[in-house]
Amino acid sequence: MNNNSDSPVKFEIDDEQGYLVVRFEGEIDLYGTPHAREVILNCIKSKRNTVIDLSAVSYIDSSGVASLVEGYQLAKNDKLEFGLVNISDAVLSVLQLAHLDKVFTIHASLDERIQAS
Amino acid sequence: MTNQTETQASAAIKVEDLVTHYGSTRILDHVNMQVNTGEIMVIMGGSGSGKSTLLRYMLGLHQATSGSIKLLGHDITKISSQEMDDLRKNMGVSFQGGALFNSMTVGQNVCLPLHEHTTLDENTIQIMGRMKLSVVNLGGFDDLMPAQLSGGMIKRAALARAIVMDPKLLFFDEPSAGLDPVAAAELDDLILRIRKALNTTIVVVTHDLDSTFRIADRITVLDKGKILMIGTVEEVRNSDNERIQSLLNREARHVEINADEYLKELTGQKE
């Protein structure tokens, strides 16, 4: 787990079944987004398929969602996979508001994603 | 029932014993109300009832004569201008005329609060702005100028700007004014979707009854600067208060004349 005390967002990255799995924890808001964005973009820049696990994210605002959008676009440009797993109803509501539930590939778990791919 | 609801729920906005004046004229007269977190409160009343004034005081635009207004626990009648500036980051406002800057594109207008109040990366800001335009069904319109938009589109662009920072409190001044019934209904639907997705506390000032009944969780009815009633849509509909029924039935206001006061007013002797 990342322990950068300057950031309200914690994360850990695991290499699982061909994916970099980024597990964020806490709130991804105006204060936490710059850090979360850096983590997401670094995964894509490393040319790895990436899955963002949001199960421990209690709140994500539009800035956090924007970073997910940016990461997804960069991944698509590089023909990499990028998906979301374990998202709460609250996060899903935020995505639905901006019609992004139709854009992202969303699965209940990493296993479900692997089975679907 | 209303009072019990208010005390048990968490108050996002609490107005206590608010008295305001314009010059020597009292506009709001000992107003008490509470808006709970995630609630849509519609403030309605006839012209001159004080509803727009109440909104302006909630926004911290004027100094009250007495009383308090707590937004997210902060009494805005007492806090410093710096604290008010910080609090405004949690507030979105959609003004009646849209209040877009005509010299800026729609996208620049929407992103303006992000440029002013955050240090987010420009890519993040641009995506956020486009997302919010998509929320209000104006996706792809970011490069247009406000003059190229219809009245309804301007209202929606203004709403996109109001919600671009994901505010906890969202205020609307006559959102449906000047809109055709379909555009007004679409705006109502947007307000409901935003509340559902973001649990935003929303205050709407309007005299549009159709809109009020579509979106309100509760209604505050103002008349001559005083609160006539605070209640659910059904409670207000079923009220036997004569003034409220006049408002609901769109009846012309009966003008009460105080002969002495009227004479003083005409002759310029009123204090």
C-alpha cells in the first residue's frame, strides 16, 4: 500500500493474471485526483493491460472519473485493455450521470473480467 | 411532521430567524427553514414574496439585519470572506439568465470554476467540462459561443458550469423561466438525475407550479417576507391556507390597503 502522506488517496498495484491491478483506497476528489491520475497514467505508459479496482473507494468525484477517462483513452490509443472492477452503486451512479457506464468496460470482479475477455 | 423530519435529518442549510431589509423596508421577516442533505427544497411565492431575496442571502450576497444562515455547518453571517470563498467551492449556482460570459466559448464558461479554484491538470479540466456538458445533453457544443445557443441550451450550459465542481449545494433561480414546457420538463429531469447521482442538496426558487410538483421533496411557501408553510408537495396541495390556495390556483392577489400607510406612501411621508 502506498503511504504517501501528502495524498488522501492510497493505492497498491498487483500483477495478476496478465493485468496490473490498481486498488485505490479512500476518496478520489479534487485533492486526491492528481495523485490517482499519475498512478493510472504510469500504468498505461508501462504498456500493461490495466484494471482499476474501486472496491475500497468511498467516493469519487468528476475529477477522479476524468482521470479514468483519460487513462482509458490512452490505453485504447496503445491498444491496451483498461477496465473497472468492484465499483459501488454510488460510483456507478456518477458514471451513469455522464453516460460513462456505456463507455467503460465494467465487471464485478477481476475473475469475471478475465472470463469475459 | 415537518419539524420532526428536520430535527432528525442532517441539515445542509439552516436559516434561523432571518431578518433582512432593503433600506428601511423589511423584506424577510423572521424566516426559519432547514434543507436536509440530499433534499430538493423549492421556495415558491408570488412576486415580491421575498423568495429571490432569500436565495441571495443564502448565497452570501448580502448582509442580513439579524439571524443566521448555516451552510454545511458554517454560519455565513459570521465567517470571513476567505472562509466564504472556500465555502463557495461547494456551492453551484444557476442564475435565471444563465450568466454565461459571451466572450468565452461554452466549454471555457463551464471550465471557468475549475481554472479559478483548482490546480488540476488541463487534460483533467477539459474532460470534466465535456463530461458535464454531456450530463446536460450538450456534448460536442463546447466550442460554440453562448450567442449561438437557444435559451434552453444556455440554461443547460449554465447548469453544467454550476455542477462542474460537484458542489454539495446547488441553487437555482427560476430555472424554467423562459423555457417551453418540454425544455422545462427536461431541466426538471436533469435536476432529479443530478440529485440522485450526487446526493446534492438543491434549492430551487420558482413560481412554476408544474416544475415544483415534479421535483420538490418539500416546498417552502413565502408571502410578504414570511413563511406561510413548509411541507411536502401533498401537504402544500392540501393546505387550507387561503393565500396558498390562491398561489396554487393562480388567482390574482387581493390588495389590502391600510389607508394611513397608503396615504403616507403617496405623500412621501412614510418612514
